Amino acid sequence: MEKAAGATEHDLGTAAVELLGELIQIDTVNPPGNEAPAQELLADLLSGAGFDCELLAAEPGRPNMIARLRGEATGPRLCLIGHVDTVTADPADWSFDPWAGDVADGEVLGRGAQDMKGQVAAQVAAAVELGRSGWRPERGDLLIVTLADEETGGELGARWLCETHPEKLEPDYVVNEGGGIVFEAAGARFYPLCVAEKGIMRFKLRTSGRAGHASVPGLGDNALLKLAPIISRLAAQPPIEPTPEGVAFRDRFVELLGDAVRPVGLEHGAMETLDAAMRELGLVPRALPRVERIETETWGEHLRKIRDGRLSWTWRVREEDRLRAVEEVWAWGEARFGDLDAPRPVSMPIRLRAYDVAG
């Protein structure tokens, strides 16, 4: 049984690696996206494994894919969601073809390998194996959803699907990207997970008054002044309340790492303890966006690109914020790792500390 299980796991891993290579070879840089060939590839694989697949597009050539493996009875729906578009890649900045999808030193190289064709390939390869084996959920459905247009706001992807075809989704549980990067510590590999996420609540504040004249302002009732105390009250936020999942993750994280970290102690708050443990490993929650593996680029070279605004995401960042972030990162990196111009792949799992300037 153990040998059979190992062979199955190996075969499944091989299938995921091969699929990832194929996905990388399909250029889906957004804009313009052109996700159709990638979505058709995934739909063909899943259809052959018993999934009901649909391609739904807001614009020609940019479909979203929904694949459904129906259960034997009604029940909750689990949705594994991903996207197949990628950010841009300038081949001049790469030491290899960003769309080759080759395997080197145990890694699949290329644009989108991390964000997020790797996870898409793993999810689809696993789903295909389940479907081909004859497995079906006892209750509920398994959904595989791959989106277009994630990198530029999702207007043609998640937002469009939810607004125009909500009945085709309606999942009870969703697994998405964003839990954190895979890292190794104390001889173990860690796959971080994030349970739920902070959301956005937008609302309008409206006050009313009575018009007056500038010569006798006391006769009017200024509606703007009524907003001031309301806005100031927004600063009085309730304290953060750690969730049971977050506390359990903190405790287990520190327990597994043992002597590899020197946390401030579990008697402190959950955030303080976890932050201390992660900083000891160089894994800091607020970090500069990673780039795909570029063997010839050092951290110093990468920071200079950020400083000079030569990366696409830095165009949206104020210059003073960008310069402050680079100064902070450079000082922290030199203190911890020494020469930042020494050869070092920027995609290694240690992430540099910075201000959150990428918004």
C-alpha cells in the first residue's frame, strides 16, 4: 500500500509539473491577457475526468472557466479558485526565456510559476486524478474555477462572474491564493494558510445643513463641520481580537520551529509572538512584492529598480514612499545578510522588510 501510494503521489506530482510547464508556455500577460488557450487546455483535461465545464467570457478571448464535479447528493460546495493571467515580463531582465516552462534544479521556471499557475496546475492535476479514479463527493459539488483578468482588477473575471452568473458559483467554502509563500525552516517545509481575510465595507456619510451667506456665516448651518467629529471617531477602532484559528497557528508554528526561533514568549499577544518568530526567520508580513526567479539579479539590483520606478507596480507608488521603503529595506537587509550585491536569487523564501507602499 505504501509503495502504491508513493507511486501515485509521484505520478501526481509529475502531472502537475508537466501541466505547469504547459501553462507557462502560454503567454497570458495581462494586459492583454489572452487567457483562452490556457482555459481551453484546463477545460479539456477536466472534461475528460468527468467534470462539467463551462467557459464564460465578458470579452472575446478572455474566458473564465468553471468546472464542476457533482456529488451523489446535495450538500456544501467546495471551490478551488485561481487565475491564469500574469503580470508582465521583459525578457531582457531574465536570464532565461520567461515562457519556456523548463525545470532546473528542482524548480519550474517562468512567468507565472508562483503567481499563480503553479497552484492552478496543482489543483487541476489533483482534481483530474480524483475524477479519473471514479471518486465523487458523497454530498455537494467540487468546483474548480480559473479566472481571467485577476492582475488588473478582475473586471472581466471574478467581479464579472459574481455580477452576471452568481448562480453558477455560490460556494460554501473557497480555497484561494494568498496564504503566504512556501518556506523551509528547521528542516521542514511550511505551507502557510490564511483562514478568511479582512474585507472592505464602503459606505457614505451624509450630513445636512442650512445654506447661508459668507457675510453672515452664523446664520447658516455648515454641513461640513458636522462631518468632522464623525470622521475623528473612526480612529477609535476596537482592539484586534485574535481568532481561535490564528492562535492555534501561532502556537503550532512556534512549537514546530522550536530552537529555530526565539520568540518573545507565549505570554505575549498572538500577533507579537508570531511576528517575533517570523522576523527571526526573515519572514516579515509586510514585504515588497516578489518577482519570479531571476538568477542574475541581486537584491541590490532589485532595490535599485524599485528606487528608480523601473518595475510596473512602482509606477503607482509615490516617490517619497518608494525611496523611504528602499532605504528601510537596504538598511535591514545589510544588517541581517551583509552585501546585498552578492549573487542571490530574489525569489528565495526570505522576504525583505518594507513599508506597505504597493497599494
